[in-house]
Amino acid sequence: MRLIPVFRSLLVLAVALPRGDVRAAEVQRIRLVSPGAVLEVTPALGGRVLHFGAIGRPNLIKVGDAVRTQPEPQVSAAADDIAYLGHDVWLGPQSGWWSDQSANPARRDAKAGWPPDPYLAFATTRVVEQDESRLVLEGIDSPVTGVRLRKSFAFDAADPATVEVAASARNIRDRPLSRDLWFNTRVSSATRVYVPVASAKDVRMQSGVDVAPPQWQVRDGIFELAGSPVPAGKSARRGKLLLQPSAGWMAGFAQGQAFIIRFRHEPVESIHPEQGQVELYLDHGDDIAAGLLEMEVHAPMRTLAPGEAMQAAERWTVLRYDGEDSEAARIAFLCERAGLCADRPTNRAL
């Protein structure tokens, strides 16, 4: 089938809401529309994705109420986390977030693993480039992690359902530093997630004693995670899964759509041992759809010389899915419609 030239059909809207609007407290949104998908990014809050979905289908990205109620957070090394959610970029490993800085000595001395860097998460970014097909944002220098982030978003001219989400981090210090780029995309915990893995040995789980852990399985080279009811006596189902994938993709099914995230597959040796190339954080109570699922990807650890930069990217594809509500149907869709079978260790289940 002949494709419509995407860039002729792309529409970019920068919306600055008037003060009198009922949504006036919300941040500015820049909207990119292709024949196949809609993407909304705010230059505020570190340059954060707030919407992604197929045309005419619901938003797949989970966004916190704080985007509306706290649109102008304080940017300082003393700031705590605010649940804006959406998609943003962190620097790994998590154990190093506060250990290599002097902006907040108390967090350094406590070896704090939380919150994420407020300069990356809260600062308003600068629009460097914006046209019919591309948006580029640049952040500010962070005294916490010692980098400046630049983010870009561009629809694929050959595939109107796909957008490339890229980030680079430049060392602003006068000495080397070691970091990785860490993509974090939040969705509803009702999302069914699939990741190719060689075996269950490539999955590690972290969970607390007072909550129920995530429920998952590996069958025929495919890991599956699904929100499951919270058992009696537990307050929530919560935990983190760290995976070494066997190929560079993962997929989530929700709200009549398949959300496919592709990335460069890396050997396990290149990923910091505290992390996984793919990480999934699940947190929900009795209302599974209201809960949180984070679909995360780590790029390799790099040591950057002063002024040196590193880059990483994901390719997001969204496809309408009106098939059966079954594992077999969803995996068959990924094979036949998304062309991911070649990445599987075996096709016996198909």
C-alpha cells in the first residue's frame, strides 16, 4: 500500500493557554500529529512527553495531576520528587544520583537513592528546533548529575505510526564522570507488557515484604507482565523487574492499542550491574487501571570526558489493536503486524 508522505501531513501546534481558561494552570504543550499518531511534549518539567497514541484512540501515557496543580516547581537540589509522570529521561545508575555532587551534601552523605535529579526533572527546557516533523529541546546544566540534556522527537517519514525519541547528555564538569541514559515511560498498570528474553534466568525481581509482588511468566522466549488483583492481606501489588532482553524491543497493550518501544539491544556487560537494560516498575491497588507501570530502558554505561556527550534513542510505534484479549492473539499480532518474530528465540508458539 502506498503511504501518504508523512511530513506534508504533520501538524505542530504550540498551545499557550490563556489565564482565564479552566486549564490555565497546565503547562504549555507542543503537539505533533502524523497520519498515524499524536505526540504531545511540554518544554516544561524537563521536556516531558504527556501524550502518545493512535489517531482517535486514548492517550497511552500516564500523566499525574501535578502537571495541572503544580506546573512551576522549584528547581533546586533540595527539591523532592513530584509525581508528574509522563515520559522523561534519568541518568543511571540510581545509586549514583546523589553520591557525586556537592549541591546537597546531606543527600550525598546519606547515599540517597531518591529523588531523581530536580534539574533534569523540573527545569523548563529551551526550544532549539521546531518544524513540521521535529522538535528539539535543551535543558539546563545540572549540578547534581553534572550533565546537560538535549531531547529530540521526530516522526519517521516512512512510517507515520512511529516517532523517534532521542536524548543526549553532555558532561559539564571539568573531570570525567560515568553515567548511563535511562528512558522512563509511564503507562497504566493495566497495560499487558511483553519482552523477548532467553529464559527466566534473565529476569530479576525486587519487591517488599508487605506488598504482593508483580506476577509474570516466560513462555517460548517471551516475558509477560500483567496487572493482577491484590491478594487478601496485602495493601498493593508493587515491585520492580530487571530484564536482560534477547532483542531490542518491548510492547504494551492497552486501550485498543499496541505500544511498541524499540531500542538498540546491548550485551549484559555494558549495562550497570544494579540495573537491567529493560526495567518494569509496577504499583497498583485494587483499581488496577488507576495504578502505575513504568516501561524503562537503560543505555550502556559511559565514562565521559569533560565536554563529551553520549546519545541514545528509542523508536515508539503505536498500532490499533482490536484483536482478542489473549496472550496468543497479542503475540501473533506482534509477529504478523509489527514484524517482531525474527527477534524471537523461537516461533513455536505461533
